[in-house]
Amino acid sequence: MALIVQKYGGTSVGSVERIQAVAQRVYKTVKAGNSLVVVVSAMGKTTDGLVKLANEISPNPSRREMDMLLSTGEQVTIALLSMALQELGQPAISMTGAQVGIVTEAEHSRARILHIETTRLTRHINEGKVVVVAGFQGTTSAGEMEITTLGRGGSDTSAVAIAAALRANFCEIYTDVPGILTTDPRLVAEAQLMDAITCNEMLELASLGAKVLHPRAVEIARNYGVPLVVRSSWTDHPGTWVTSAKPQGRSLINLEIARPVDNVEFDTDQAKVALLRVPDKPGVAARLFGEISRQKVDVDLIIQSIHEGNSNDIAFTVTTPILKRAEAVTAAIAPALRSQSNPKFDEAEVMVEHNIAKVSIAGAGMIGRPGVAAKMFATLAAAGVNIQMISTSEVKVSCVVNAAECDRAVSALRTAFEIEAKSKGELLTPNPCTDAINRVSTPNPCTDAINRVSAPHSSPIPPVCGVALDLNQARLAIRQLPDRPGMAAKLFGLLAQHNISVDMIIQSQRCRVIDGVPRRDIAFTVSRMDGESAKEMLTQVAAELGWGEVVLDSAIAKVSIVGAGMVGQPGVAAKMFEALAQQQINIQMIATSEIKISCVVAQEQGVKALQAIHAAFGLAGSEKFVVPA
């Protein structure tokens, strides 16, 4: 007998008939000998309707009253589903977030879960009842007992947190689609269903706009090793399993606000190659990295900064043993990239830097916490370490620094984030291929009837598992930022103070000396809704801090590929860039991590970029998925 937590979204319980269908599915699962906790969202568009009512009363309602209002939506669903189960003869009881013991921090509309008091919940389970829980909500600790909501995707978060607290056998997320697809089926009808995906890959995809799972739910599953499956509410398809490595012992106290950084990693076997003043036009990155791929040169980080005039800079890191080959390839192709309009003035220049190191902080807990990256930059500044390159992902922030400063940087970061020193081997960046092997060999614990175990080496792991498009970002660029320790800390510290989360961060490789001060441009992306306020705030302090112009561009799109299998495969980036070049799509920015490559393009070209890349990696299937209305 298994203890299972099931979650049903708003469309799954959008009508009486759908609630009765969910009750039948739950009843069938119980009759198979399982114990069940069911977490539900508000019916259909109920939450949207409540928001509309609030806006008719007040243009700016208080967050406390909004929590009070929005929490009622789930209460309707839990009562109706409990009634439906009771009509089938199945004992059931409905419980609000407060009644089930979900205790959160006192942050209305975006609370994180502190812990879950499971005594009452366990008692009802032991009595043979199906416990139907209102997702998306909790309450502050004894005393105030304020109702709070968890923000977007809160029911996913509730379900996985309850599964972790109960140490459930697994958690099922029921939704509109039969599992996790290679991309949004609304944009690519031939999107392919995945059997399994690692938590790290899913964190990236979820944070890039894939709406099947919320990143906070994936974060909890990863931290506590909760087996997680995404399935369709309308079919019996086995769905997609989200796998994670065996977790280290972690307290269930401060469940969602535990230490955000798990590890400090470093790699001193690195060198940087930068190509300055390449033409800002489609095909340049494809040509460069296509040749690099043909020469079997494996690159690590890739960054392309914002354009300056009609030219751009592209930089990448490689391991020291292949530096000479990388330098030769880049030097050979540089003349071919010379601007035709004024070749003498705009000739591409190759810049090579030895003796660098990559220092990283890693941890799923940094998701949605704008202060983590700022703390890293401030720590490095306080240690007198200047940052040469920055690369970010949802679970890692990496900085390229001078190799002589690596030990000092690592020591300072360990102290700042309270990370105990480990052996040298453990500090090196882990190989995500291990996760990829898990992805193809993890069995389905839900049923013995479906044998999903496969030999890890029976077929090569595909380099890319999914493609995502984010149309809700804006880019800010600050020109002529002084190139000295502490500038990044000040900039991103200010954004963190205003609760503005930053996604991509790119520091230009081109340096100018103005009035005796070396300066570089820096660009980063934020949520579009934060763009104007971030620009206004940064413009106000620009003169005081010696910055240049602050430029905002809201007409951008970010398209990304994700896959643990891209590690050690030099042609992946080239294939992505070539797919964009063939469609005459110009790449405005590039940023990478070990398992992700992201490109910023013009907003109107975002969907075309997604479709081109999805086709280039052969991710389309023969079956077309239609998302129910």
C-alpha cells in the first residue's frame, strides 16, 4: 500500500462533472489499496473572477484582504470534492490550509512554507479517509493566525510540500496535458511527450516559462527527494516522471526558506577567449561556434553582451588543455567576420586570457530570491575579488575571476553562505550526465504494469530535452559601469532591496578607460512588469554611483534549450545558433550554464525562434497534443 499525494488544477475541477470525474479517479486509486491526500485548486476561472471583483472595489486592494478573498476559491472545491467522494461511499474530509497545518511566513500573496503540522492530517489518513486539502494557502504561526497565499503555482507547491512532510511514496500532479512536453503545444502542435526529466532540467524549464510545474514545487521535490509525476486528468497515460538524486538529510523545519545555497564550486582549469567587435547581425554566432564544433573544441560558458553601435562581443571559456586549439580557430575565423562597411575600423579582435577560474554557488533554494546573487557579488567585492564574467541559471550563479584570487573567493563564499569545506573533488562542478543517466533509468513507482527501466548505455542521451520561450522579460543595460570590485554588488543589491529578481546577467568584454577609470557595460533581464520601476530606480542613483545611461528594452523574447545531455557535446550551441541564423533571427544576448543555453531575440521573432530550434533538434513527435479549453 502506498501513500500518495494527488493534485488537481483548476481546469481539472472546473465543473460539477469534472469534480465527479476526479472523485471517480480518487476512489479507484483508494480501492487499489492506497492512502490518499488530494490537493485542489479553485474551480476553473474562479480566481480570475475574484480578482476582477476586487479590482471593481479598489484599484489597489491590500494584499491581506486579497489573501482573504482568494483563499475562498479553493474552499469551494474541497467541499464539493469531499461531497462527491462521500456519494461514492468513500470517507473523505475537506481541510483548509490552516486546518491541515500549513504554516507560512507572514508575507501576504507570496508566502513561503515554514513547516507542516502533520498530526491531524495523519490521524485522518489512518482512519481511512481521503483528505481533500485546499492548495495555494496556509496560515501564519499561532498568535496572529493570518491567512496567506503562496502566489502563482501555489497548489503545486502545497502538494509537493505535503508529500515531503508526510514522506509520501510519490506525488502526482494532474493537469491539462499528458505530461511534460518538449515545448508548449500551443506553439508547436507536434511537441513530444517525455517519459522522464531530471529535477535540474525541470527547474530550468519551469523557470523559463513552461507552465506545467511551478519552480517552487520542483525545488521542494529536489531538496527532499520527492518522486514526482505529471499526468493528464483526462487519460490514463503514465505521464512524465521528474527524478532527483537521493537527497541529503534536510530538516522539514523552514521547509521553503532553508539555506538557499548548498555548495560552493570552483574550476581553476579554465581560460577565456573573447572575440571583440564582431558584426551585430544574424549568423555570426552560428559561424563562429559551427567552426569551433567542427574542430571538436568543447566550450563551457558562452556570453554575448549587448551591441555597441553595429558590433558585438562574444566570449567563451574552455579548459586549459584545449586553449591553443580554441584560440587558433577563433583567430582564423575573425577576419571573415570583419564588417564589410568599414573593415579597417571594425576588424574583429581576439582576446585571450589565461589564469582565470570559475567560482560558482549552487542550490535550488535560490529560486525567486533576488538577494542571493547580490550577496555573492557583495562577498566577492568585500574580499577584493573583481568579476570578469557572470553566468546565471535558476540553480547556479557562476563568476569568472582571476585564478590567483580563487582560493580567497571560495573561502569568502563558504563563510558567507555557511558551507562547510569539502574535498577538492567534491568542489569541482558536478557532471550533469549523472542526472541524465538517472533520467533514462528511473523506474515508475506508481505501477508495476509499466516497465520504464532501460539500460543507461543502450542509447545515447539526447543533448536537449526541451525548448522554452519567455515573452515576459525586459532588458536593462547600464553603460559605462566602473570596472572595479563592488559595482555588481551595488547594482544587484539595489535591485534585491526592491524585490526585483534578475534572470540573465551579461557583462561586456570590451573595456574603455574614461577619465582614468576602466568601464564596461552590463546588461540583465528582469520581469517585464518590473522593467519601468527598475529603470527609474537605477536612473536616480546612476550619477551618484558614476554609472552611464540606463537603457530599457521591453520588446525582447528569451528562447532557451535545456538538457543534461549537452555536457561534452560541442555542437549543441552551434546547432541552436544555426537554426536561428537560417531564419534570419539576430541574437542580441547569449548566456549559458552547464545544462542551458539562452538567447535573447526580438519579441516579434520569439515564436519563430522557438519553432526553428525545436525542429532543429528533432524534438517533434508524430502525435499532436491539444490542450483542453
